[in-house]
Amino acid sequence: MLRIKAVFIDLDGTLGYYEHGDLAEVVGKMYANWLSKEFGVDYQQTLSVLLNAVKIVKTKPSLDKSVAQQILENLSWELRIPIEDLDNATDIFYKQKFVQIRENYKARKGAKEVIEYLFEKGYKVVIATDPIIKRFGVLKRLEWIGLLEYPYCFVTSAEVCRAAKPHQIYYLDLLEVCKVKPHEAVMIGDKLENDIIPAKRLGLYTIHLGREMKENKAADHVIEEIEDIINIL
């Protein structure tokens, strides 16, 4: 019998989705283009440096700094741009450019009902998105799909996480902040490599939103629609 106390639930691809491709990839290209124009640096070089910085926080993060700080420091060093200028340009990017994706960011059918159900059942709920986007961008996405005004245990973002998915520190920190043990938590997400496999390795219960992947054996459960969570928890 499950004794789950905390539910870690992914955002992009699980509760919400971007209509025109992978959100992280789209935002990464938008951000690189923004920095390229702001500082007069080559776009391809900027994108390459950014992708490498993201790879580092996913594989070999510096655990005494936030993901946001690590990415900015890497960009600053490689592009020879003062970190204060990068930080300011990043804030402007989110307020002027990131918000443009709003009209194409949608809620999954049943997402709101699932979140309300989880709180009604007394679970500690974490919005466990890959924390390579700053808090402003995470909260905006939650706002756009009507999921902002809930008392979450934690909402992951680049400023408050030390590592990004699939690094195990990401999941260990979530367990710590919610004060639960691995077997008392469930991870729900749509990506095997980011959401399911690393959480399972630590002993978390896992639910894969797998549409067309019902035969995968990595997760404890595979569901086709987000509403199916209600039948499990």
C-alpha cells in the first residue's frame, strides 16, 4: 500500500505545454538571440556557450551556487560580458521577450482538477520543473494555465535550485525541503531521462505521463492522461 506524503509534478509536457515545440529549446534560442543583439556577440557562439552552461548544471553542478548563478558566471566568462550586465539583460529578456510565448502556452486537459485533488487529499505538492528558467518564467507559466494560486511546498526555478534535472541533487533537495523520505514521494512527469529514471534510482515512486509508451518498464505506472493520476493516488 502506498504511503505517499509528497507529490513532485513536472510542469512542461505534464501540467502545461508549448504548442510550437520544446519550450526549453525555444526559450534557449530566444535568450541567446537576445544576448547576441544586446551585447553584439555572435549568435551561434552565444547559443553554444549557453547550451554548455546548461549541460554543466545538469551533470556537474557547483553545489554551493544556484543554477542561475552558475549559468550567468559561465556566460560571463566565455563571452567576456560583466555578470552584472548579463543579469540586468536577463531580467529585461524575461519581462519583454519571454512573456511573448503566453498565447501558445496551454494547460493540459484536467491539470487544474488534478492539482486541486492533490491538495484536497493533503499531499505536499511540488512544481518540479527543470530549473533552467528563472522564477519569473516559472510563475508566469503557472499563472497562464491557472495554477499559480496554490500553497505549494516548493516551486523549482533557477534561483532556488543547485542542480537541474536529471542530477540526483535536484531530487534530494526536493525531499529535504518537503521533509519526506524517498519512498514517501512520487515523481510525475513526461520525460523518462529527466523525471522518471533519476527519481526511481533514489527510491521515489514514479508515474510516467507516457502517451504511446505504455510498455515502458522504467516507471511504476504509465498513464495516458494527467487525470489518470486520480485513480492511482
